[in-house]
Amino acid sequence: EGVEDAEHKALRDALFRETKAEAIRLWYVAMTRAKRRLVLSGVALGKGRASDYTPGLVIRAAMAPTAIRTAMATTVTASVTAGHPVASETLLTRPPVRVVAPTGRSRLSATQLMAFAHDPAHWWRKYVLGYEGLAPKSAGGARQHGTLVHEILEQCGGDLTDLDEVITGVLSRHGLESDSDGGSDGDGASMMSALRETLRAMVQTAASHPTWLALSAEPSMRQELSFVRILADGSTVEGAMDLVARTANGVAIVDVKTGALRAPSAETTGSAPGTSARYALQAATYRDAVAAITGTPSNAIAFTLLSTVGTGSTLTPAIDDEEPTQTIAALRGWTGTRQLT
């Protein structure tokens, strides 16, 4: 009752440090937009922790020499009212102090690990620098289908009686209902109608598939079950399992995909990685988490991909239990290009 164990305290402290580091990173990005001179302002919030994060104080403390840091506490009020100079022109042109930080975030996910395994440079841009790229997001893409289908399945909970109502609510929450009211944008209304039909068909395919029905019937069944796997180095791997349950043989996991599944027998040399190879790392990551959290032997944990395309199909990836550990080690030690190209 109210007692926090060492692992959760360490996780909370790591989350605080990451949040603080992200705030400082954003300030650095904002500061470096200035070409010749940067004018900062801040309000003294008084004593206490909050005053440590006043924007002006944070940046001035990071850039100012010891003498200015010492005087800062007594001059901040005057600087707000009387325009006290922040620093000299020479000081303002000085490069910022170099900050050494671990490669990447301490919190990882199966998606991050797969992104790194596919393209380390892209992983660095997206998950470390937070650069998503400039490609426009369009309605109806494969990634969007996946997000919407998973949310609809979770809310339906296996009962599709109110499926249309659930679809409407999910689309509204994602801001995708603006063109479905019969307004002047006929093309937009048609696109939304097509999206509705696609989502309805995908959800019905998943929820009526024998694999989904069999696991849903288990008393221990859970949908979108979140997990946090704490690793030996303090990093964590987080995720959510679409459908998971204890069975007579151990634990079974079903992961829903809105794209077609391609069996290893259909993969050819030199082609893009097939479904089995592409999701093997995800399967291994989920199996490792379940084994660590529940104590279930790895060979008693089944992972199945379920496609919502057509009448539905399933595929069991070949799993290498060492792959998550090896990928995380490679990620932490990665020193490749970090250019925004």
C-alpha cells in the first residue's frame, strides 16, 4: 500500500529524465532557429521545483558562465522589469555545451525494433530526432486501416451488433467524419463511405475467423493487453497484444494485420522481405515479454498473424528468441549516419 519497489521507482525516474530531456531538446531546436541573435524572456515563479523549469532560467543556466549563473537568482526579477541583458554578443555566439546521451530512448517497442532492423538511419530520424518526414497523410492508408480496425475490434469486444455505431464513433474521434454528412464535397463523402465499408469488412473477417473465435472463447482472453518488459539494463519494451489468452498448451497470441500475408514458400530470392520475415522480430519480442512476465516457457507460447484481407488467413512466423536481445544491443551501439537526408 503506497510502497514503490525499486524497479518501478527506477522506471519512474527514467521516465522523468526522458521527459526532461525531451523538453530540453525542444528548447535546443527552438534556439537554433535564430540566425544572428536570440532574445529570451521568462517569469520568475518563486521558490520551488517549478522555478527550475522557467524557460529563461533553463536556457540561460545552460549557456551562461559560472559568474552569471551565480548572479541569476538575484537578477532575474530585475531582468524581467528592467531589461537586464542576458549575455554578451560573444557569449551568445558560443556553441552550446555538448550533451552525451544513450543512443535512442530507454523505452522501446516492437515497432521501433522492427524499424531499426529494417533501416537504422530511418529509425534514428523518426524515433530519436522525432522527424516524421514531409509526406502528406492520406485517409485510407494501410497504417490508418490498422489503427482503426484495432480500435473497433477492442470496442466491439467480439459483439458486432453495434458495429456501425462503433465505426462512426471511432471515425469521429479520429476526425474522419467531416465529409460524410452529404455536404458539397461529393468525392470526400464517397471516400468516407468506401472507408466505412472497408473497415466493416475487415472487422467482420477478423471477428468471425476460427482462430479469433477459438481464442475469444477462453475464459482468460484479453484484447489489446498492454505490457511493459523491463530489461536488465533498465530499458523497457512496451506494446499491446491484440488478442491473448492462456490455453491448455500454454499462451496463445493473435496479432491482426490489415494487409495480405505471404507465406515463406511464396517468397523469392532477392524480393522484399515476406510476411514471416518481416514480423518474426515482433513475434519474438511478444513471446519474450510473455515468458518474462508470466514464467511460461517460450516453446509454450504461440504467436499467430491473422489477416483481415478477403476471407482471412493466418501465418505463424519462424521465431528466433535471441533476435530481440541482439537487435537492442545493435540499436544501443549504432553509430551510423544521422543526417536528415
